[in-house]
Amino acid sequence: MQRDLWRLFAVLIAAAAVGTAAGEPAIGLMLGALLYAGWQQRNLIRLLRWLQDRKTHPAPDAPGLFEAICREVDYLRARHRRRKRKIVHVLKQFQDATEALPDATVILDKGGEIKWANRAASEFLGVRWPDDEKQRLVNLIRDPAVSTLLGDETPHENTVEIPSPVKPDRYLSLRVVPYTEDQRLFVARDVTRLHGLDQMRRDFVANVSHELRTPLTVISGYIQTLRADETRCPEAWKPVLAQIDDHARRMTSVIRELLLLSRLEQDDKPPAANTVAIRDLVARIHGDAQALSGERRHMFSLEIEPNLQLVGDEGELHSAFANLVTNAVQYTPERGIIRIRWYADEAGVHFAVEDNGIGIPAQHLPRITERFYRVDQGRSRDSGGTGLGLAIVKHVLNRHDATLHVESQSGKGSLFRCDFPLSRLAAPAAIGNSRTGQ
């Protein structure tokens, strides 16, 4: 910069001297300035051409500012080449690592078009790279579950399982993860072995439950016959027979619920789309709960919105709601309060069962819907619980697009609420007449 200023100063001095000798110093200065500007313009043009095509056009040979600019450009270009080589190397490592993954991996843009895929994608999904570049994935995998997964606003929270479109005997677990502003990672994992083990478990439970049901029925029948025959049943046998009868009844209840749970797990069809009168259904459940309460004389509070009818399977909904009410009766002390509500608000339509019973410690809440999980082994056994009720509730709600919300404190009671979407209402117009915020 300083050299250029001295050069400009020297040109102007020389031009002024020549102009003074000619008797026109101002014209001399102007001509000197124009000459210097023309020289700078020539160097700028040469610099531009050099930046556009270094191989054809040489760099400006003017020392000073232009020389410094050329050096800086050379430095920046060299740094850019180093960074580019590094990025290419990292990208190559990523692609090599992804190629080696056993999971099928496809990179999609916002519109669901394929930008890259690994070898496993061809094996499991039939997506060939680069042949299928810019193809929409839903056009290659024509499965409604894939369309739903790709259209989900929060795909990172969801997974679906489908048979492989290339190998129908294999099952894939699909997941979509957004990893840049406009790209998503579609991952398919082979879960055939896990699917087979799960199916084996379901078949085993269903078969064992089915085989045990008949002998238990026979045992219960003989026990009841012996207990009813006062003349032939010794007094010493009666407590033993009563205990056998209690365990047989409990085993029968376990088997019945295992069969129901197995059916719910294996039934891929959506539940029946019938209009269910929840008011009548809850009335029946309330009657059964009062009979179960017996001498404990629980106080029931019913708040049922009569105009709200649900679309679904009445038998499954009865099983889910009855399990929640039965649990409230079993785990609420004498003269305890059990509040049953059916209402709608802006978030959806809800069936809630609230009690002031013994409650559930916080550390157990995440696991209470697992099959056979018990908060207290002795307490559950004494109350006649099977450990399957909340697992059945969870599966029924999943089949009806609903979720289970639980609030509980040990010693203070519990709230179990089934949250259904408003789309499950049989008559959406009735929402405006419902009492919100109950």
C-alpha cells in the first residue's frame, strides 16, 4: 500500500513538473492522474482475467497492492484446496463406513428424493445407487407405512416394521432421522430374527394358555363339586379345597388375559369401526365395580358426557376401561373415593379413573404397562391381580390411536387417563356441547 502511494505521488510530481514547464501545471496534474488511473484499470482487468482463468492469463506484474492481492489469492486457493481434500477424505470415510453398515441407509432430501444409498439398500429395499438417484423413495417402496413415516413431522420418534419389498421373508425396522436442514437419513434394519423370536413367544403363550384352559376348567369343576358336597367333604379338606379353588380361578383369569393379550398383539387389522356408547359401557363397568367393592363400600363419582360417542371396538374398550376401574377398586382402601370421568377438551377426548388409594412409587411408573410387572408382589397376589391388566390397556389404546397418561404418588392415590384423538369421536359436532376442563 505504501509503495503504491509513493508511486502515485511520484507520478503526480512528474506530471506537475512537466505541466509547469509547459505553462499548464493543472493540466499536467490531470493528465498524470489519468495516466495512473489507466494503468490501474489495466492491472484490474488483468487481475480479473487471472482470477477467471489462471492457466491462460498471467497475473498482473505490478509490484505493491496487486502483487499482495495475488499472493493472498494464491494463499486462499491453496487453503481451499487443502480443505477440499480434507472434506473429500471425510466424505469418503463416511461413505465407506456407511457402505460397510449392515443396515440399509438412504439419504433423502426434503421432498423424499434419493441423494445417496449404500449397498445394503439394494439388498433389503431394492434401491440401487446411482441408478435410482433423484427417484422418490415412496415410488420405489409402495407401502403405506413408508409413506406415513416419511410424512411424519417428528419421524425421529417413530419406527415401523414391514416385510422387505425385495425379500418378503425378511422383516425390516424403518426409521427416519433428520440430520441437516434439508436432508433426512432413512435407515432400515433387518429384524427378522427378533421378529421370529417374538412370534415364537406369542405362539408359545397362546398355545400354552389354550392347552391349560381345559384342564383348569376340569379341576375347578371337581373342586366346586367336592366343596358343594357337605356329606362327603371332610371338614379338614375345606380350607385346602378353598385354596386350590382360589388358585385355579386366578390361573383361569391369567390364561384368559394372556389369550386376550396374545390376540391383541397378533391382530394386524385395525379395530372395528363401530360407534360405542361410552355412557352405557361405563354404566355396566360401574355396576361390576360396585359388586367387586362389596363391603368396602367405595364411593364412586361419575362424570360422563352423554353426547360423546367413540368409534372403535366395544369389547376391547370395555376390557381396557374395566381394567382401570377394577385396579382402582382393588387398590383403594375402604370407603375410598373413585372418580370416573368421560369428557372432551381441545386436546382430545378422555376417559379418566382417579382414586385416593395406596398409589404407586415414582420409580415404578415407567414399567407398569409391562406384562407381569408388579409394584408389590404380595399386594398384587392378595388382590387377585394377574399383572397383565395395564399391558392389555396399552395395547387396546395403541389400536385406537390413544395413549395412557399416569399420575401417581405413593399413599395419595393415582390418576389413569386414556387420551383419544378428536378424530375418534363418532359425532365431532358434539364437542361443542361437552364440558371442557373437567
